[in-house]
Amino acid sequence: PIKACIFDLDGVIVDTTHFHYLAWKRLSNELGFDITEEDNEQLKGVSRMECLRIILSIGGVSTSADKLYDLAEMKNRWYVEHINTMTEKDVITGAAEFIEAVQNAGLKVAIASASKNAGIILEKVKLRNKFPVLVDGNLVNKSKPNPEIFLRSARELGIDPDSCIVFEDAISGIQAANNAGMRSVGIGSEDALKNAHFVVPSLGAMSLEDLFSLENF
Ligand code: B16
Ligand code: MG
């Protein structure tokens, strides 16, 4: 039986993808090249340092190991300036309502996000108190598609992995959920998220009937 829902944050509950893009673009420009929105697709669900490596390879730039850390810090400061402007209005339409419906149906909920900023973002959009269990980039070091982040979330919820449903917008996130032995719901396009057990364009398009139909998968 389904006992818990584990939600990714960026791209599922809030749309911070554009803020990440603006900050990475600014860093790329400082380094003398540019990135496109399409390049940004590769950065979804990927940790900050891994994103930096992808960005530098797009620009054909290489730097020393200690400089890498400074560049990631710089990008993060610009990104945090954007997230500091966020309010409840930045929650993706229908997401808060779906989370509430899930809780009212007696299921547990958790956040599993690669972002080290997940806690601040949840505070900004006034959803922090909905999620006693938050496993973020500060607590895990193996990036999705490694299942660690979801297995730790399940452990903290006290629920077996096979009773958890994961909601994810990133291909690597869907793989991580599947690797954890959980059922996965892709948020986005069916084309991109082929490995998900079920796909909807947004949480607002997901019903409790859809959720419980996953019992049979
Ligand atoms: P930060 P998620 C991920 O969040 C983003 O999708 C990804 O683009 C970002 O690089 C990563 O968090 C790390 O974020 O720099 O804030 O630690 O989708 O796993 O909620
Ligand atoms: Mg995401």
C-alpha cells in the first residue's frame, strides 16, 4: 500500500529553474562565454559542483580545483539574491493543494532535494512547516541517480521504500527513485520522463485517484 509521498523541490513545487539559469548565465558571461536555456536542461536535479563542471565544459574552460569552489560560491550568491525575492505566489499552481490533499488522505510527506538552499526556499514560500522531513543537499553527498536521498527520506519517515511514491521533474531523479525501489511520478513531458511509472505536466494535474492507481504498478 502507498503510505508516503516524497517530493523533489525545484521544478515540482517551485520553479527556481529560471533563477538557476540566470545565475549560471551570469557566471558563464563573466568567464567569457554564454549558455542557452537548452543547456540549462542538463542542470536539473544535478548538484551545484556537478552543474559547474557541466557549465565549464560547455564553455571549454578549465580551472584549478580551489578556483572551482569560488566560482560555485559566486553563482550561489547570485542565485540566493533571486530566491530571497520569493513569496507564496512562487509555488507552482496546484502544488500546495495536492500536498494538502495527500496529507488529508493520511499519507506522510517529505522533501528530497539536491539543493542546499531547499530549507530557505521552503521558508520563503511558507511551506516549511508542512514538511517535518527534509532531506537536502546538505545531508547527502551521492547525487541522483544514486538512490541515497530517497532511501534516507523513507528511513526518516519510517516507511518502507516500496510504500513510497516519488514526484520528480529530472530524468536523474526518476532513475534515483526507481533505483530506490519506489514508484515514480514524472512532472513534465512523457517524452523526457520515459522511465517514470506515471507522468503528469504538474502536481496540479495529479488527482488522489491517479495516486492510488499506482498501487497496482
Ligand atoms: P543548490 P532539486 C536541484 O534541486 C536543482 O534541480 C539543480 O538544478 C541544482 O543545481 C541543485 O538543486 C543544487 O542546488 O545550488 O541550491 O544547492 O530539483 O533536487 O530540488
Ligand atoms: Mg527538480
